[in-house]
Amino acid sequence: MTTFDPCRSFRKLAYNNALANHRLHASCALLQPGEFDAPRVSFFPSIKATLNHILTVDWFYVDALEGGSLGPKAWEVEEPCPDIATLATAQKTVDARLATLAEALSPEMLAGTVEIHRVDRIQRERMEDVLGHLFQHQTHHRGQVHAMLAGTSIKPPQLDEFIVADDARFRGADIAALGWSEEKLMR
């Protein structure tokens, strides 16, 4: 009988995050001129604005999870990446930081406290709660981009084939592009 490992679950969510971002950015790179920043109906007014929001919030929370004090400076520039190539590179970097953090997790770390630097205070939360919040935030806004892509020249990509072993046949190219292996993803 296998024992439950909460660290494995968070590690797989970090990998899922990086894989979904990789696939979503690859699709966005195929957009016609003007489609990336065209006005759209969603929480943020464009694909560009939504993906930049995901990035800056990731900077904010990953920094806090790493013990940093970046705080609101993470979004001083609301849209730091003017194009999908720049954004994809920046997102890949923060996704790698999150995966590295998840790979090093222990049950004690998950139960520990993260200090999140806000404008006027330090927010203290359990690491497992911050991670859960971050993964939900990413999924929420990626879903909005996915829906916005339906109104472009590009078909929205499949974003949920990354957690279970049976989906390996669908993710090989994405895993290879990230320099990973099935063994890494499934351990």
C-alpha cells in the first residue's frame, strides 16, 4: 500500500502549471498581429493583460514562498511583457522557480508559515494554503485566456492532460520542450 504524500501533490501541480503555461503560450505565439492585445470580454481586457497578470502575481507569491520580500513591487508595472515571446520567457523562469520549490517540499515546510509582504503589513499564512491559492489563481486566469482564444484565429489548446499517467501519450512533446521526463513528472 502506498502512503499519501502531500508534497507529491503540490509538486505535480507545479509541473502541471508549467506544462499548461507552455502549451498556452505556444498557442498564443501563433496569434495573428493584433490578436494578443485586442480588447476582449473577460476579467482583464485582453489576452496580453491576463497573461501579464498571471506572471506578476506568480512573481509576488513565488518570491514570498522562497522567503523574499518583493511584495507589491511585483506589479509596479502592470504589463511588464509587451509581447508573447518576452512573456513566455519570463513565465517559464518563474514556473521553474515554483517547480524547484515544490521539489524541495517537506511536510514540515507545508505546515510552516509564509510571510507575504503587502503594502502596509506582513500577511502570514501556511505554505500549503498559499500554494493552493496560487495554483487556483493560475488555473482561474488561464481558463479566461483559454476562453478568449476561442475568439481568435487559434484553437484553444488542451490544458488538462498533465496529472495522470494515462495522459502521457498527449504530453510528450511538451515535456521534451521543457527538458523533463515522464519519470520526473510521475514520481
